[in-house]
Amino acid sequence: MWLMNEHGVKWEIEDQAIKKGGEGEIHRVVGHGDLVAKIYKEGALNQTREEKLAYMASAYTEGLKQLAWPQHVILDPYGHVKGFIMRRFDATEDMADLLDGTASGNQLDWRKRVVVALNLSYLVNEIHTMGQAIGDMNPKNFGVDMNTGFVCAFDTDSFHIYNQNNRKWYPCTVLDEHYVAPELQEKLQQGARVDSFRPEETFTVQTDRFALAILIFQLLFLGVHPFTAARVASRGSSVLIHRRETNIYQRMCPFFNPAPYTTIPVYAPPLSIVPPQMREMFKKAFLEDNRPEARDWAAALSQLILQMDKCDRGHYYARYTPGADCPWCAMEKRTGDQPSRLSPSSSSSSSSPSSSSSSSPSSSSSSSPSPSSPPPRSVSKGYRLVDHLVLQKAMKEDSKKKQQNYYDGSTQEKAIIVSVKMKAAEEDRKIPTARGEVTIPAGLDIHEMIHFQNERGENLYIQQNITTPNVFSWLCASIGGIWAMAESQAALSFLGGAFLGLLAGAFIDGLCVSSWESGYRKRMHIES
């Protein structure tokens, strides 16, 4: 199809879309391999959006190399706006996939993570230098080249734009609450919608700085969100774990200002992986209103790259004090696991912070195991047998927390069913599972095994379903029915006698089962 820009120049757009989204589709531009066109769906454009695109296109400069910024507005032959032309980025992964470990090129060493954070800081600084704000700064709106560390921004047409010529706002009306600053969280916690606010009272450079600090923290701390809290082990499940949004609103960052009886998750790297200067920058960003600027982060990250060292096991780390040991090796020794998002990349060497190469909104279709999942390991030691009622109660509480909408999954408990049933044996047996081999003690009756573990496998349980035949229930029901019918010669009397017998038998069965289970628990050391 042929469309023209605002200057009357014709552009040939391929009919077949290369990517589809909620608002529109991405098409290649014939003869321009470095460009693509976003064509909006019917009804997705209004006058305000058209004005916004025209203003953004007029503000475009060649210096915006990291942004899919509108370069030209494109119109149909009748003069109706259809979309815009923007830069094409190839071979990128969504930053969200990098943070949660599902990116296809997930082997990203820590040095390259620092490079990604540095390039993200450059990108945000470019926007702020223009006098604009991004608004919805969540990782899904950024792409990362897993080979070079280059970062680009998508969906720039949703940025929080201020037209300095006519002093008109073209606001951002979408958000991800996990990246929204406390000053906005207060309104959202009261049930307000972001599109109901005055534009000047929503997103600002300061809210961008808050989200930038969270993204940099997640990049350096292996995807851990700084406002994800965990219970102090000694307090058990009695401690309420708030949602991340609530912790943000109350400025309760577990790394710097934890809520009572909460701490950082057990799988989180220690703050000591970054120099004291950066720790103070994170603290200021999360707990104060005047937050570090993007250029401040760029300077600190550039210095961090200069402090980079590599240990004998291939881990990059910041040696900011003489004789400092590798924190990742210490973490391996403490947890017994390889930090799964730290494996040195075998396919690429250390990269430069330069952002000279480009990348695209299309993600690779290849898949690989999520590095957020701990590698298989033997769990034959350290498990405990737990009565099925304990497991059911815990799962019920978990479900209740989710319904009450304050459970963010930071300590989410998961049950993994192992589809195997066995009779009692004289020897221990090994069962292969997703967590490795589990040794089942000899002597267990017919049962169904279930793993019950916290996120990252801090705790592992095995459920034992204890079942006994209800002999007395049916025996007493039969005797009661026959006796009643013999006495009155009536069918209704048979049903009544059977019912009474069933109740009596159930009571006797209950006593027997309770006694049997008590002895079984004692013999197998089952916790109730």
C-alpha cells in the first residue's frame, strides 16, 4: 500500500504486518530497511493523538538513535492520519524477559548487565534533556540487544509529552504500578485512575527517575524488585507481606527501610555487590522525593565498569575495595546454587557501553529454560513428611491472600505434583522430579507424592495422604438397616436404620483412623 507523509512524499508500506499490538500493527517500509511504519487500527486515533504525533515528528532529530520516535506522520490519499514512520530495531529482547529470565539469550554476565543499565540511563537522559517525560517506564517498553547491551525504547507515542509551542499536554494514560512513584501511588491506592488526573499532576521527570532506579536495581540485582519483601524466618506466616505497590506508597523498601518483621528475599544478592556511593543513590531514589538524575546514574555506572574484575570461576564483579572477594562465589557457597542469571556468556565477549548498533521490537522465537528456576539438585536431604491437612491449609491461605489482592508472589508457595503411586517397600526408593531425585523412605503405604516448596526452593515438603478403609461405616449401616426392617417390616424403617448405623459406624471409623494416624505419624515422624 502507498501512503504519504506530512510533506506529500509517498511511502510504500508492505501489506503484511511483522508485528501486531493492541493499538495497531508494524509494517516494513519498502526501500528503507532501517525504518518501519506503525499503522493504527480503526478507531485507535483521535484528534489529540494526531496532534501528538505531529508535534513529536516535528521534534525529531537524528540524535534519537535509541528511540522508536515518530519521524513522519503518514496519511492515506484522503488526508486521514494512519500512523507514523519510526526507526527499526533488530535482534532485541524485551527487557521484561531479561529481568524475569525468559529471554532467549539469557546468558548475560554481570558486566553486560551494567552496560545495559548504562545505556538505559543514556536513553532516559536524552528524553529528559528534551524537556519530556516517558511516563509508563516499565521494562516491556524497552528492548535490549543481548550481544551488545544496546537499549532502545518502543511505544514512544505513549510518552508523557508537553507541547512547548502551544503549552498543551499529550499525557501518558497507562502505567505499571510496580514502577510508579510514591506520590502517584497515594492516589492510585485510593482507587483513582491515572487518566482522571491533571497531566501536570501525574508523570514527571521525578517519577521517571524513580522508575529508572528500580530498573537499574533489577538489572544489577538479577531481576529482584527492590520493593519485594519476605518474612523474617523467626516470625513465620504471621507477618503480612504487602504488595509491591503498597510498599512503594509507604516507602518501605526492605533493602533500606523494611516493614516490621520483613527482610529482603533469600534469593536476593546483597547490597555489597555495588559500591557505597550507588547504595546511597538507590536509597535516595526509593525513600526521598529529590531523586538522582539519569546522568548521575550514567556517571556512577561508567565508574562501576572501570572497577570491574573477573574471578577464577568466570564471574564479573565490582572490586571497589582492595582485596575484595567475588560476591557471587560467596553467594554460591551460601546457597549451594549457581546464581542462575550470572553464568558468563560463552557466545560474546565483554561489550562496550557504546550504543552504535540497533535492535527491533520483534523477539526471537527460540526458547530456553528460565534461568530464574534453580537448577535440578538432589533434595533427598532436608525434606520432611507433612500431613495433607497442613498442605491444604497452607494452599488455602495462599489463595485467600491472592483474593485479598495484597500478595505479590515474592514468597509464593507452589505445589508440584509427582504422578507416581507406590506400595510399601522394604528399601528406600528414588523418585525423579523437576527438582531432582527425591529419596522416599521404606515402609510408606500407597500414597501420592507432592512437593511443596517456597519460591526458589527455600523449603521442601512431601505430602503423605493417609487413607484407611471405612469398614465400620458400611458394616454398621448394613446391620442397622437389616435390624430395623426385621422389627417393622417397612422399607422406610430400613433406610432410617441404615442411616443411624452409618452415623455410628462413621464415628467408630473416625476413632480408629485417628488412633492409626497418630501412631503412623509417630512412626514416620510426620509433622502435623
